[in-house]
Amino acid sequence: MSNEEHVERKLAVILSADVKGYSRLMGEDEEATLHTLTAYREVIDALIYQHRGRIVGTAGDSVLAEFASVVDAVRWAVAIQQQLKTKNADLLTGQYEEAIAAYQRALSRNPNFLPAHFGLAVIYSEMGREEEARAEVAEILRINPNYSLEVARQRVPYKDPAVLERTLANLRRAGLK
């Protein structure tokens, strides 16, 4: 390499993100999963640009982004977790009617979509609508006769132990063993 040649170097942070359980969700209800992914991608993409990033590529449920600094990438990661947690918190913040409507729309497309029955059982139990909660648990067991509180404990993606225990308590009240 001669002294006249100049090599331009660029420091960047490459971040890759995808949806946990995407293949399983697609298998359970492709239309609802794609609808949710589209809504979440709008949030994800906007936050990438807000944090001085750019989208390098996407494939299915994944996004590859470049950030000019580690600080921007970390701030984006924190912001996206907060935003998606907020979007997922309808149940936990008492926005029950909105969550019920969303689950019912999913069930209108796929009556065997177990996560929607799960969500409805928890919400109805939380609201004291025990008969409806028990009906949703009956649907869960019709779809998967081996479903139990232990299976739910292993599959429920809550990191906060208090939220997990609250969810399991609601399912127990609804008759899941």
C-alpha cells in the first residue's frame, strides 16, 4: 500500500433483532402474527431513525440496523423494549376491553389460536368474569388437552416474577390445573 492511498475506516454498531417464537406464532395464526409484526415494525423502524440508525436489511421477523455509536444502539435497545412492553401491556394496565377486542379478532380468523384463548382466560378472570374465564380454559384444554399451569409457567414470556404469578393465579381461578 503506497503512502498516497487512503483507507477510509468507519466505526459502526451493527444490531440484529428478531421476534422470539416467530415460527411458532406463524404456525398458530399467520394472519394475526403478520398484523402484529407490521404494527411493531412501524415502532421499531421509527425508533431506529430517532436514534440515528439506519436499516441495513430485513427478512421475515428480523431487522438488521447500523448505528453510528454504541450509545445510540443501546438507547435504541432500551427504547424498543420500553415501547413494546407498553404495547403488550394492555392486559396489565387495565385496558381490558381493547385487549378482549384484539383477542376476539384473532379468534374470528382462527378459532383454535391458543394464545388468544389464554389471554381471554386471564383477562376474564382478572375482571371477575369467572364463567367466561372457565369457558376459555375449556377451549385451551380442547385445543391442547395437556396444557397445565406448569406448561403455562414455562411458556409465558414474562420476566417479572410478580406478573407471571398474577397470570398463573388468574388461570388457576379459571380452573386450569
